[in-house]
Amino acid sequence: MADSKIIVQKYGGTSVGSTDRIKAVARRIKSSVEKGYSPVVVVSAMGKTTDELVKLAEEITKSPNRREMDMLLSTGEQVTISLLAMSLHEIGIDAVSFTGSQIKVLTDGNFSNAKIQSISTEKIRKSLESNKVVIVAGFQGVDDDENITTLGRGGSDTSAVALAAVLNCNMCEIYTDVDGVYTADPRVVERPLKLKEISYDEMLELSRLGAAVLHSRSVEFAKKYKINLHVRSSFKDDKGTIVMPREEMMEKLLISGVTTKLDESKITIRDIPDRPGIAAKLFELMGKNKIYVNMIVQSTGHDNRASISFTVKKSDFDEALKLCNTLKDELGATEINAKEDIAIVSAVGVGMLSAYGVAGNMFHILAQNGINIEMISTSEIGISCVIDSKDAESALKAIHKTFLEPESK
Amino acid sequence: MADSKIIVQKYGGTSVGSTDRIKAVARRIKSSVEKGYSPVVVVSAMGKTTDELVKLAEEITKSPNRREMDMLLSTGEQVTISLLAMSLHEIGIDAVSFTGSQIKVLTDGNFSNAKIQSISTEKIRKSLESNKVVIVAGFQGVDDDENITTLGRGGSDTSAVALAAVLNCNMCEIYTDVDGVYTADPRVVERPLKLKEISYDEMLELSRLGAAVLHSRSVEFAKKYKINLHVRSSFKDDKGTIVMPREEMMEKLLISGVTTKLDESKITIRDIPDRPGIAAKLFELMGKNKIYVNMIVQSTGHDNRASISFTVKKSDFDEALKLCNTLKDELGATEINAKEDIAIVSAVGVGMLSAYGVAGNMFHILAQNGINIEMISTSEIGISCVIDSKDAESALKAIHKTFLEPESK
């Protein structure tokens, strides 16, 4: 069997949310078999199963041991793989299911957020050679002492991409409850466009900035091994969006997505002496306290004094502000300003920085709509602005309309 | 740590039926730890979990693949072990849970009814040495290709006894929803007695004849390795019943239990030539067709012609009768009689055959109550009579009253 016929498919929790949906997934897999493919299928836990298991643990303790939590949660995927295998047998397709342990999805020992180190392909290849569909429990692995580990929420995407990598398979289909990656959240924007293609970097930037289609680690993995990810609906036959290397993209959009990120807070430390090591001291302290800093902007003012502004998750705001105050004198700062409730609106696109004036155009649109920009940060493929959270929705709509709805220009 | 301090405890599905009950089990384990024991705890799936998983499979297919069914069902115990470990942590007791795969409960590959071949004690001993309570998923193992297997309903009892055997631990506590082994079913008999002790053979005979307290294979295992089984309630502190070697019993009751077995049928083949090989031919045919034959009685009549009577499960009756008819001519039988609905009433006790007249006494009681005996079979420690199923309850009550309720004699 040539490797080129192997196809890795991943079905998320909604796609396998009931026994009827599992049957529908089985029929879809059957049609792949009939087209000559040898599917290796990764599945998540059924619908709300993981939440129900978490609830059981919460009835027992407020701070569950992480090893035992992984032992508990990994049962969810195990239920799905067995039911899907039965469902395939029922329609005449031979299939066999494997837990992470059985195919040795070896991870580090970081329970609840483990990283995959290797996967054994021996059992998978043997099963494929005897014309069996292989079904693998996503989200789970084992550390080198055979303890069960999990990869964190959304980790089944990463399981699927890792399998595609070890099986030398350059296409991985991610079946989900949306039919692709859109230029903006359809719940906010009226006419979002479905992208045919998007680069790994854009997808990563969009994930970081608030779009929750794919697990970031799965995209990093796909980028590293040059695996195309086809994000598509498990309820329709339409093609979805292919996440792929930038250089192979047919069409490079100026902007491929607009996002807003809420639940962020901003802190500004003013008038600190502009000397080396100030920023390092500040952000090392945040890191040590496990506070994730999103945007950072530093500006130099008069008299060699600088201001540093940065954003953190709203849930970390109180602690971050307290830490800044403990550093205030040491930094020689005159003032600390903070705003608990801000939004980050961002435009992401590989075509952006080869085109002139995108940033200027974006600032212009915000000004036209009476939206004040409090912070600006740019990367190779994105522009982000901190604005008042009450303006988030209108900012998103206005930017999307200008850049991505050509007929309305 | 001396082996003598290790104690194996098994908690059944009702005992761990909710998170509150799991917490209660954790407290009971804690009290064993405080008494100086090192518990190795085997648990079943929570309450109705197994039934719910079976229902999911039934929604998919009428004839689930047995490997996949074991994959599915084994998740039930895995949920319980993790929750119980968390529950112990919550009350300050260190604990670690293991699946059958993790401690290499090696079985044959007979899915859904696998037999344990060996268990690795390495991880268990290491955990006990670091003062951790060890929690093991009952009912499950792996075959030598790492496929997950299950031991059949009630298999957690066998897991517990097998663990006691490999850990050289001569006491295994079986916590359940009854507080011991009774002389008769309390739902039928008004004043059943709780036995302090019972021998392995009596327990096996009672199980075979209808009492469903322990998984037979667990009793056979316990007998082979001379492990005392303490059957007791997980809801009370009272001592229960100890299943033990006959020679170590303090008190040998004339009769330790009376049972009735319903849902049985009787077939009699009359007037067959009494020559070697007749019975073999008949019962080999039943065995080949997976029909379990319970009682067999052969009697020789006039002219060297014999009759063979036997009982089968009612669900096998139609097929068994058909098989007998295909053999009728070959056997040279003149007549086949069948009765679809009979009951077997039995008295079991190690003291029985060293005492005179028990059998006669039992027949007398049945006659006194106007109950006709259609077949009699005796073993070293038991007497069984086939009677009409409508008489089952009154037969049980009468025999129990005579032999086991002395004050009412």
C-alpha cells in the first residue's frame, strides 16, 4: 500500500456527538475507502462527555491531581473509538481502534498539557496492510512510565497532525462543526468570506488573536512537517479551507482575517529611565508568575524616559497590576495607568506587508468611526490596535467591510 | 514493608455508584491505612455505567465486535479508579490508580470472557513502598498483543483475588451491597441466617445452583491459592462471611444454604439401549452447540434399557429438544418427554454427607408439602431435586425452616 493513499481524518466532539452522528461519520469514512483511500481516523470524545467527566471530578475535589484527571478524561475518546469501529463493522468496513497507549503516542510527563514526542506506526501500518480502517483516540498519550497523559483541550487536532507526520501523509482533514476558516466571526460580521487557503502563519496569528478554529500546536506541527490541513464540515460535502505553506498558496489575500480579542486589560508604566534591562526585568517577573503578556509596546519620550504598555488577560489583571506596583520604585517610574477592560482588534494577512498603506487605511477607518486607538503593534503579517471594548464590534465590522466586502466599497 | 500488611479490597458497582459513595469508600480505605494496612483496592464501574455503555453499543449494532466491546466497557472502571484516587488525595491519603494495561494483567485473547494468566507486581510494589494506596481497575486486562480484554460480568472479583494471589496476600475483602452470604435468598425466606464461614466448595455449589454473591471464577482462584474471601457490606462495619478452606472452618453447618434455580427445563429420553457411549454422544452434541447442561440423571430399567433425564436453561430448551429428536433414532429411544418449566431446589453443606438422613429428611419435607420430586441428584456436598416451578418458593421455605430455623422446629 503506497503511503500516498493514506489519509488522516480528524472528527471533533460535535461531529461524534451522538450515536447517529457516529454512524454518519462511519458512512463518510466508508466513502473515503470506496475512493481508494486508507483512512487513519482520529476522534475526540462525544459532545459534552469531557465536560461531564470534569463535573464528576469537581464533585470530588476542587484541585484534582493532574495525573488522575488525565486518567479520567482519556476515557472519553476511548468510548468514541470503540463505537466508531463497531459502526464501521456494521456497514461492512473492517476497522480497528487504538488508544494512545496502544500505538505508543509517547509524550512528556506534563499532565493535562503534554507534548507528543513520538508515535509508533507498527500497529497502524499492520492494520492498514490488512485493509482495516485505523481509528485512534485523539487527545491522549503516555509518558515513558506508561502514565496516561492528555494534550490539553483541542489536542485531538495535534494528535491527527502528528499521525500524518509519522505516516508521511501530507494531507490531514479536520472535520468540525464549521465548514472552514472565515475572514471574521460570522456571529458578528454579516457577510464573512470563507477562505479557500490560508498560510500556517496567518492561521497561528488568527488563533493567537482570538479565532478558535484550530489548536495552535497542531498548526505549528503542520507547518514543521509541511502537512496541509483541510478544515471542513462533517455535515456537508463542500470543500473547506486548506491551511498550507505560504509559498504554495494560489491566492494571497491582502487580509485573510479580522479578529477581536475581548477580556484583555492594559497596563502602562510611564516615565521610566530608558536603560537596558528594564523591559526584561518587568516581563521576566510576569513570566515567573505565569502571566501571559499578549501585546507589548515601548515608546521613548523626552529626557531619555520611556513608557511601556502591555496587555494581559483580564483574569490576570489584578495580579499583574500588583506586580507592577512592587516594581515601580525600582524601575524609577513616575506613574502606572491601567485599564481593566480593553479590546484588541487585528487584521491578519500575508499580502499585507507587500502592499502599501494597509496600516494607514485601517487607522483611517477606525478614526472615521470615532474609535480611539490606544496602542498599536505590527508584525510581519498583522496589525493590532488596542481600543475601548465598547467599540470592538463596530471596529470589526468596519474593517471587514472595507477590506473584505468589495461589492460594498 | 511486610507482605502481611498488604490487604486487597474490592468495591463493587453499587459501592461506588455515585461520587458520594466513592467518598465513603475513600474514608473506609483511609481507616484501613490508619490501622496500619497497605490497601490494594480493586473497583468496578460506577453503578449503571456498564449498562449505559452497552446501550450505546446497541444503538450502533446488534452484534458488536467483541474486541471493540471490551475497548468500550473497560472505560467504566477507568473512570472509577481516577475518581477514587482523587477522593483519597482530598482526604490526605496518597494514592495512584492503574488500568489493567498499566500493571500488565495479562489474559488470553478471549474477548468479553478472558482468563487472567499473570499480573506484574512491579508498579504496585513500588507504589506501596512509597506509601501510596494502589487502586486497580477491575474486570480488565490485556492480551499479549496489548488488546484490551474484559473478564466477563462480575470479573472484578476475579481481578481482586488474582491480585491477592500475586501479592502473597491471604485475605481479600469483597465489599458489596449485601453484608454477607445467607443461608437463603432473603427476598423469599423470612429468617435467613448470615453465615460466619463457608467453604470454597459450598460457595461454588451455591453459585452454580443460583446464588449470585460471587463470581465463580474468583472462588475457584481463591481456592487454588488459599485466599480467604471476606464478603461484607460497604455500608456497614459489621463482619460479613469468610469464604475459606473447609479444613480451617471453625463451625461446619449441616446445611449452609438452600437455593432454587428457576428458568430451567427438563428433557427425558426413555427406553434407550443401556450400552457404553450413549450418554457421551448426547452430551457431546449439547456441548458442541454450546448448551450448558446442569443436572444429569440416568436410570436403568428392565430389559437393559435406560432413561436419561437432564436439565438445560429455558432459553436453550427449544434447541436442546430439537437436537434430541435428531438423535432419537440413532439412540434407539422410544420416547422423548420434555417439560419447559421446572425448578431445581438444592441444599448445600459440607456437614451433610457425614450426617445420616439429610437426603431422606429433605424428601420427606417435600412430600409433606405435597411437592412431587421429578429428578434427584446428589453430590458430595449437595442434594438437588427437580420440582414443578410453581412449588419452588414453598419448597425453599419448608426446607429452610426445617434445617436452618431451629427455634421453629
